[in-house]
Amino acid sequence: MKDPVTDNSATFYATLDSFDDFAGVHDLGLYRPAPDDWAVILADIRGSTKAIAEGRYKDVNMIGAACITAVLNVLGDVEIPYVFGGDGATMLVPQTSLPAVRAALLKTRNLAQVSFDLDLRVGAVSLPAIRAQGANVLVAKFRLSPGNYLAMFNGGGVSLADRLIKADTGDQGYLFTESGEGDEPDLEGLSCRWEPLKSRHGVMLSILVQPLAKDREAAAAVIGKVLRQINLALGHAIEQNRPVSAENMTFKWPPRGLVSEARATHGQGRGFKRRLAKILVQSFIQYLLEKFDKEAGGYDAPAYRAELRQNSDYRRFDDTLRLVLDCPAGDADKIEAVLQRVRADGEIAFGTYRTDAALMTCLLFSLEDSEHVHFIDGSDGGFAMAAVGLKEQLRETAEAG
């Protein structure tokens, strides 16, 4: 049976009901089909694994987050769903906004090349094109805290769009191939000033899990099964393994991400030094407020830290379950054993990657209104490195027929 398609409306995501228990992320009753006049936007860095091997994982994360920031800023009051992928991002936008979104992402691609020597691939696939191939894009809205949400995607359409864009040689019409030279993208709100989040328990485990079932209900059931079995193996809910805590949040001055932030938010042109100086001053003030637990100019250090822990995206779903968990090595073994068992049953492909810290890239909408979201990835390129194992398992599955 086909899903009903919602009315074409720029308010689709803004008016979508939310849920607040991640354990229910596999519940298809929480999802709604995206409007037919919207499009899936994919952005990812070609050769991100090589860049990460060169120690440039913070730059990779910065550009992935910059794609989201540039699109949100150009859309203004139009609320859209998005998912941070570590070395890229997935977004869903109205077709009427596509010209502005395309221009913003082409500028971001140029910024990635000129300022970071990174090759950013961007493209779009319309909802009718996705549905014509038997997939769909279903959207749910996960509530982190009042006014702060993460999108969840289901239905196989995001995975299909990813494959179509990556397979486009320039003739299929999915890739954005025009020049992005000219003005820089508006990346106001993008920030990366916190120190890496050191594991409290020994291991920061980045996890990618993709169900193999073509049937939507069966795929959803597998994700529910994986989450339940991980919780059983740990003896508690994964929320107890969140990678952001009061104990591992550290703000130093000058921040180690200062240059990356300056390069991203003002390129390397004549304004780069001014931007760098401005961030130095801003971050020093923030450092003092954090050090002495003070409030000034809308920034309340203790309240902000508490909100930050709540508003981190260490768990998300976009046809692929993505988790970053802080756990002892023994618990990481238990999680991987669960995934191996479900893999042996032919139900999933997965990838994991262990490191000793996580990275946090911040998107600040309004400190006064407590609206801010924080993107989490394992250090040393957690998700990108976990994707190596995931892709190998997907190849094995395809070859096995």
C-alpha cells in the first residue's frame, strides 16, 4: 500500500508532531511522508577517509556542519529536517527553495576547496524521483529539549538518494556541477570551541547500523531489535552512555578549533584576520564565563552547559542508525557482539570504530531562547571510519546475492 503524501507546504516540518523517547525511533507510526514538492539534499566529502588519516578530521566535521548551517541561514524562517553525518549532511528542502539552497551549497563547496582543500560533493533528488523507484522519505521529529529537534528519516529514500548522487557522473542531473565562486556562504552560528570530549569510561564507540530488509516494516523491526538487544547487553538504556557529560566538557583558551572556525566562517580572504581576532576575543570572554560560572550578554555558563548536554545529537537515524557511545571496552565488546549476531542472521550490515574521545561542532541559533544543537562524531573520523566496515559488509551482501 502506498503512503499518503502530505499537502505541499513549506510548514511541513515546522508543524510535524514530535516524540521524545529515542527507543521508539523505529516506530513507523511516528513518521510522516515528506511533501511531493520537496527534495533530498546530500552533501559529503570525497576522500574524507584520506583527509582523516592526515589528521584533518576536525576540518571534515566543520565542513559537514557548514553545509547544514549554510542551508539553514539561507532559508531563514523555513524549518527543514537535517541529519549530520560527520563528513557530510542530509537535508530535506522545499523545491521552491532549491535555487537558494543550491547557491548556498555551491558557495560552501568552493569554501571547502579553497580554504580546506576538501572536495565537497553536493546534489539533490526530488521526492517524485525517489518514489518512482519504489522508495520513500518518511520524517519524524525527535525532541531534544524545548525548541530543539533532530530529524529522523525512514523509508529507504535517503539511502537511495545517496546512491544516485554518488553514482552521478555529471549527466544524470542529480549533482550540483555549477561554479560556486563569488560570495562566501553565510555560516553565522557555526562554532567549534570546546575541547575534544575525552571518554570517561575508556572507549568512544561510533556505530553505524543499516537494515538489509527491503520491506519497510521489517527494516523498522530490525532497528527496534538492535536497540533492545544493545540495551539488554549493557543492562541499561544507551542514554547512560551519552558522550557529553559535565565531567568531560572542557573549554580552553585559545580553542584548538579556532583557526578552523575562522576559516569556515570567513574563508581566507582579507577578512580572515579580522574574523580570527573577533573569535579570539569572543572565545576569551566565553572562557572567563565558563571558568567562573558567570552570565553575561545572554550567555549563562552553567545553564548553557546543561542545555548542551541535552541538545547533543549522539543518536540519530536516517535509514542508518548512528550512535556515539561512551563505554568501557567490555561494553563495547558486548555491543559489537550483538551486532555480529544480528549480522549473522542476515538482517543488518554495520560498522564500528573505537577511539578515546568525541568531537563536538556547535550550531547556535539563539542563546537567549536556549536554541542550539551540537553535532557529535568520534574523534579520528569516527563515523567516516565506521563507514569503511559498513561499506565492506554491504559489498559482501551484494556479492552473496
